[in-house]
Amino acid sequence: MRDDVHDPVDLRDDPATRHILDLTDGLERVMGDRDLYARMLRRFYADYATGAVPLRRALSAGERERAHLLAVTLAGAAGVLGAHDVHAAATRLEETLRLDTDAQAPLAELERQLGLLQERLGAMLHPHAAPCRALAGPDDVLDELESLLARGDGAAVDVLEESGARLRAALGETVYAAVQEAARAFDFKRALALLAAPR
């Protein structure tokens, strides 16, 4: 996606958004500066385009200190935005890592909450791309993704980011991350093969 051209950000406090992102709280933290808050939302959306994949990779590699730092950073970023559920989930994971206990359940919850937030942010930041996917189920999104990959269409990357929560649920975190990594490298053939592989 281009970074120099942005759709306007709809900062209305509607029920669908309020459940995931407390816009009132977020705007209060930046003294009502809507432009600044919109830039912060865009930055968060870009910074966490791969969801909690860096955290999972750090844990898989046994790098608990790095995972702890990533969790602390994510908790802070989410807290400033007013993303209370992501903040709480990241804080639980941070505490788990600090106490050196099993992190799998807190990480899974963080992945779920972060996926929901990123999906909502995608709809807010890219309103013209979101409506056709907002009501789509996982199978519809998978069909669209496969079609785009088969055509070598770079819009597949947008689908992966905007429908991350649905695709993670359908594919599993590991497959989703691998497909996204291949698509972002424009290796659409590999991404398509990963989607077609038995799970």
C-alpha cells in the first residue's frame, strides 16, 4: 500500500469500533488532535501488519527477553490508542514472560485480540476496500485471496492485512504468517501453494 496517499479516517465512535478501540480515550490522550491520532492509527496498523508473528518467532527461538520487550512495546502502543483489550492481552503476556511461565495461552489470546484490532483498523483506514470484506466469511475471503494470488495481483497483500483475523482463524497462525510473508515478497506462486497445502 502507498504510504503517501491516505483515505480519510472515520473516527466516529460507532458500536463496532468501540468494542475494539476506545476512540474517546485515544483522542483524549492526544488532547483531541484528530490528525495526530489518525497518524498514530496508521503507524500502528503498519507496524503490526504481521500481527504477533515477531513475538511468536522470538518465543519459538527461545528469545524470551526479546519477546518480553516486544510485548511491553505492544502494550504501550495499544494503551496510547485506547485499544484496551490488546493492551490487557499484551500486559498478561508480558507478565507471563517476566515470571517465566508458559506463554502459549496468553500469546494465543494476544494474537486473537490483535487480529480483531488490525481488522477494524483496516476498515477504518481503507474504507473503500473494506465493505466487501466486512461481511464476508472466511471462505469468501479465502476464495478472493486465491483468485488474486493466481492472477499475480498485489491486492492479495491488502486482503491478507485487512482480513487478518478471519484468515488466521481459517488457516492457523503459522500458515497465515507464511502466506503473508510470501505475498509481501511478491512470491505469489509460493503463497498459492501454501494455501493449497493440506492442513
